[in-house]
Amino acid sequence: MSREKAEAWARHWTESMARTAEADIVGESADASFHPCNGKNGETADDGRFTLMYDVRAKVPKERHASAVRAITDELRKQGFEIVGSLADPKAESGGYLVQAQHPKDRQFVSAGDVTDELITLTVDTPCLLPPGVEQQEF
């Protein structure tokens, strides 16, 4: 997958999570960070493969943080994701609600959590992706 398609795919996921949470994405909050893939023995390939961490901020009033994260959690489960981490602490000032999930087949990782009284963050991390037309380097 190309970097452009990976970013569009990640944007789609964060937009979908925002709709599920009934949240409005904050304009210009998107951050796309591309990184080289590292092998299990610490090697880095020179074939152009990459991972993408993409996150956005979305407006949700504090009193809806719990229901927003719960709605995202329920939808992720329906989409076949495994919940690998969660937190629900209504007494926390911020950071009291969080869900982290990974798709067992596609291996993408997504998370949603509150960061301020009015904002949640929505994140997508891709697995290692190889751009089209590139021969995969062997180690």
C-alpha cells in the first residue's frame, strides 16, 4: 500500500470512530507519522516499507466521554477487533476513558481516549506496509 493510500485509509478509520462517538473532528488536528519497519532482530529494511501512526482530536463534552468510548468499543468488537486494553475511571480529571484494540487478521491497532474535558484522541497504527511495485527485501 502506498503512503497516500495508507493515510487515506487511516483517515477513514478515524472519521468512522468519530461518527460512532458522535464527535466532531477538530480541523487541522490530524497528524500522520510514517516510520521505517523494524524486524524482530532490530533490522531495518531499505525497500520502502513503513508503518503509519495517524491520530486526530475530536470534540466530545466530558459528560459524554464514557458513552463515546463505549460506543467505539462496541463497534470495534462488531468489526472483529480484539480489545487489548481499556479503562473507565469516571473520577479521573482526564485520561479516564480509553479503549485499545487490534484486528487479529489485518493487524491494525486503533485506540480512542479522552485527553481533556472537551477532547478525545482517535488513533490508527498500521502494520508494516510495503509500497506497490517494490520487491520485499529479505533478511
